[in-house]
Amino acid sequence: MKILVTGGTGFVGSHAVAELAAAGHDLRLLVRRPEQVAASLAPFGTEVSDIVVGDVLDEAVVTAAIQGCDAVVHAAAIYSLDPRRAADILRTNVRATELVLGQAVAAGLDPIVHVSTTVALTRYGGSGPELPLGDINLPYAQSKIASEIIARRFQDAGAPVVTIYPGGVYGPNDPYYGDQTERFHWILRNRFPLWIKGGMHVNDVRDVAKLITAATAPGRGPRRYVVPGHHMDGNKLYGAVTEATGRRHPHVDLPGALMGPSTRAIDAVQRLLPSKWHYPADREGVEIVRRNTHFNTTPAHTDFSLTPIPFPQSIADTITSLTTSTPHR
């Protein structure tokens, strides 16, 4: 099957490209920086020669990229909790989803795999089988909630849009300094000793890629899958880091009510600094963890018999990758 992948040079996207290629699919990538393709795919030994160069926000480019394809995996998005990037996050994530899904539906592609996030579903009061939308009123969450509304509109009309919801993503071979990678650098140096009481859904990137690949089977209509993973709190995270490194990485769990004012102060200071300087203790991250939302991953288990990689292994592999390679900025 000929599959267009957007965001194929990113963390989730590059792993998905490698899995899709291994499954025998013929791939086309829509990218802004063609030179990044080889660098992102090198750890997997995967090569893709069919590359469309352009912006996922350019309607003509998206239309051209979709032509001749049977399906699409839309993984392009800005993942950042840095409030300084709010305008770009809101503009890019929503418009890209609108364009790619809309053009794919118009062209009759099947399936149309939309890589979302559990942040779009994170809320007080917990989740449920119907996966209600989240309640975080901050830029990244709002961009993904708005994107989710677009995807659900197509699903309600019967279009074969398949939504995949990863949580916080760990694992090897992150080609960029993503949010999780950046935070890990601080944790490994014992410079990120505070966590929030609560928890969040997390996944290994390899499990995300497996689910994306499994979901590319056509003819099954609209569906929604939370990626099987683990509910992670501070003790689980720092415990796994300590186990993997053989060194103590102590931390203190604080109530979200106490951390809120601190992260607002950090946000205010960082607004005055160059964009390359970022301490990953953003208010939006606090709001995600303090909601402590649990998710039902039964549909993915039932349909594809997916069992998540153990959390300690994900953390150990993340650390090994970080200490043996240099991600691109």
C-alpha cells in the first residue's frame, strides 16, 4: 500500500516510518527539510526515496503529496509545552490537521491515521470508553483538542479516520531534543528534583509505531485507540531512572497547587530569555500530571493483541540512546 507520512522525521514519525517500511508498505514523506530524512532514519537502516518537500500548512503541497497514495499517517505537529511557542503551536497543529485530513478524505484514502495525544483527553474526573475531550485550557492541549474536534467531525460523517492517542513518549532514537528528551537530560544530572503529585499515561515510542502500523489496515471505518502503556507517577519515573543508571536520583512530589505559582514564575522568566534556553518545568506539564487521568487501552489490546514494552526497559533504552547519540535541534 502506498502511504503518505507527515512528520516522518520526528520521534514518533521516524519510528512509524521504519515499522511501516518493515511491514512492506511503499512510503512517501512530506517534509520541510529533506536533508533530515536520512539522519532521522539512519538508526533503523531505513531509506525512503519518495520525498515531497514543502510545508504541511501549504494546501497545494498537501494536495500534491496525497496524489497517488492509498492511505496517510498524519504525525506532523509541534509538540512543546513551552508557552513562548503558543502562537506557532495553535496555528500549526490545527491547520495541519484540517488540511491533511480534509484532503485525504476528499481523495478517498483509507485509512487516514491521525496521530493525536492523550493530552487532548486529559481531564479531571477521569476518562471513559467514549474518550471525552480534555479540559486543559493551555496552548498545546488546546491545539490538540481543536485537532481532535476536526478528526471527530470526519469520523462522525463515516470517514475512515483512525485516531491514535500516545501519552508521554519514551524510548530510543529521538532525532530532536523533544520535551521528554530535554527533561531527561535535567533528571540525569539531578537538576530536576521536583515532580507533581498525580500521574500521566506514557508509552514506548516503539509501541506507538506498532499500533500506527497495525491501524493502517483499510476497510475498517473510523476508530480510536489509546496506545497501550503505563500510568506513570514520580516514584515510578525516578525509580526507573535510578535502576537504569545505578545512581540515586531523588525527587520530591509536590501538590500541583504549590507548583502552579512556581511554574508561572518560570514561564515569566523564560519569556525574557532566548528560545534555545528552556527549563522543562512548564505550567502545562503540571496541569497534565495533576489531573492524574487513567485511560482504557482495551480496544488496542483486543484488536491487535498489543502488549506494552515494560516501563523500566523504555527508560533504560531512553538513557542508553541519550548517552550514545546527539539529537538534532
